[in-house]
Amino acid sequence: MHPTVSELYSQLRLPVICSPMFIVSGPELVIAQCANGVVGSMPSLNARPQEQLSPWLTQIETALADLRAREPDRIIAPYAINLIIHTSNDRVDSDLEVCAQHKVPIIITSLSAPHRVVDAAHNWGGKVFHDITTVRHAEKALEGGVDGLILVTAGAGGHAGTTNPMALVGEIRRFYDGPLILSGAISRGDDIAAARAMGADFAYIGTRFIASTEANAVEGYKQTIVDSGSKDILYTPFFTGIPGNYLKPSIAAAGLDPDNLPTVDKSSANFGSSRKKAWKDIWGAGQGVGNIESVQPVADIVAQMESEYRASLQRIGSDHFSRQEALL
Ligand SMILES: Cc1cc2nc3c(=O)[nH]c(=O)nc-3n(C[C@H](O)[C@H](O)[C@H](O)COP(=O)(O)O)c2cc1C
């Protein structure tokens, strides 16, 4: 097993990295995720103004250190911060500086190739995992020295790719045996087992945690996730300039017709600190919504995922499928 994978496994209760989500992930959610043995994360841009980032990191570190002191045998996962590398994000350097001061254990980079972030993070002993949606992006990220790849496949919440997860994992595993993290509509423990069976080391999960008590989302958003199925998810570039998955009911509630949105130009993408508030009531979510049945505390979500994951492994392990039976 790759050293980074075994090192992380030793700090986790489940092979799960919770994904960073714009607005939704804050210190409360990250602390709950790490405290329950799965990597918690948030985008640096959620801390506004920029000066808020360092106090938030201190809050996370202090809460986890207190818990570690109180419960020395508890599995407490490391946390991760997401840096969005895009020309419109004028905070990358200042946010990276704060991450360096705090020696953030894991940096998750999205959009452009993260070369300079990799050098900086390695200086303080941090790991960098980079989001990709295609084989070409994966190759470029590996040339830049990243420590792991996050495969954002079809059906994922936020800016999802369009490739089938089995196709992408298989193709990337042909040339890469390092840490591989799979995302896209993973809601249950069975899905985590499926990701592992496919060849991924970790599942990367976002939408399931929007429907958690600790998520920074209004009740209507959480309940719409519980009430929705994959048919209620629309993939469109309309809101950010880059295609992403959104809840159709929130688009309709904003007075737009989800089935007739105008086309937009990719150059309108904006991830800066001045990112438009115009679409704050448009709710992002992946196709895994149909497998989310209730809003629960993170502790209960992880406990349920763990029992489903173990049951799934047992079911597959005891599968007495044989050629002879198949022919019957
Ligand atoms: C509401 C929402 C906001 C997101 N914001 C970000 C973000 O700011 N940065 C990022 O790298 N990914 C973001 N993502 C994508 C997630 O990191 C991840 O790829 C996705 O949640 C995984 O798929 P799932 O939601 O189906 O589990 C967001 C996803 C959602 C649902």
C-alpha cells in the first residue's frame, strides 16, 4: 500500500474524505467530521473576510486537540483546506500563507494545476490532493507533484465531471498507483465499498453531509435534499460558467425554468472574493440525493455509513457466486 494511504488509514475510522463545499462547510462541520474519524474539509473562501481564516483554523485545531486530550483512544481524523486556483481568485496567496502558518495537514486544490501550492505545502509537511475530471488533468497534476488525485466523476455535487467512475478509475489506475480518491454520488457505506472495489483508496463525499445538523445550510435546502431523487438534479454551466449539478426545485423557486436556461460563456467563471451573491439561493447537490433519507448529526451519518460499509464488505466477501451456479 502507498505510504500516504497507510498513514491516512491509520488516522481514520472509514476510508472517507469529506469534500469541501462552498458556503456549506464551516468549522462546525469540519470539527464534527474529523471528530467522527473521517477527514473534514472546507474551502478557504468560506472564511470571509480573509482575516477570518486563521481564527477558523485555530478553532478547528483547538477543538480537535481538546477532544484528543479528553479521549486519547478516539480516532480523530486530520482536516483539509480547499484552495481554488483560478485567475479570478485573488486570495490564493494570502490563504496559502495562512495554511503555511497553521501547517494544514491536507490541501485540496481545484481547477488549475497546483504546482506552487505543492512546493509550499511540502515545505511544511502537508499533502496536496488535486481535483480532476479527465485523464489529461490527472497527468498534468501528477507532473506538478501532487500527493493524490481526486476523481470528480459524473453525478457529483458542484462542478462535476461527465465521465463514468468505473471508466475513469480504471484508466487512471493503468498509470498511477498512488492515493486515489473517488467522488460522485457516494451517499452510503455500500458506495464506499464499491469505490474501494473499483480501485479507489478513499471515497470523497459532499452532498450526504449537506443533510447534516452541522452543515451551514438552511432547513429548506437540507429538506429538499432528503425529498429529492436523481431526476431532480440539473447539470448546467448557467450559474458559474462551469457545468455543475444543482437541485431543480431551487432553480424553479428562483423564478427560472430549469428545463430552459439560457446558454453561458465559460469566460464568465468567477471564484474571487467578489463572487456573485446572485445565485445564493441556488442549491448545489449531486445525484446521490435519492439515497439520503434524513437530516442527521454527522456522528449518526458516519455510524450508519460504517455499519453499511462493513455489511457490504461481508456480503461481497461471503458471495458464493461460482461459474457453476451462474450456469444453473
Ligand atoms: C454545494 C456544493 C458546493 C461545493 N463547493 C465546492 C468548492 O467550493 N470547492 C470544491 O473543490 N468543490 C466543491 N464542491 C464539490 C465537492 O468538493 C465534491 O466534488 C462533491 O461534493 C462530491 O460529490 P457528491 O456531492 O455527490 O458527494 C461542492 C459541492 C457541493 C454539493
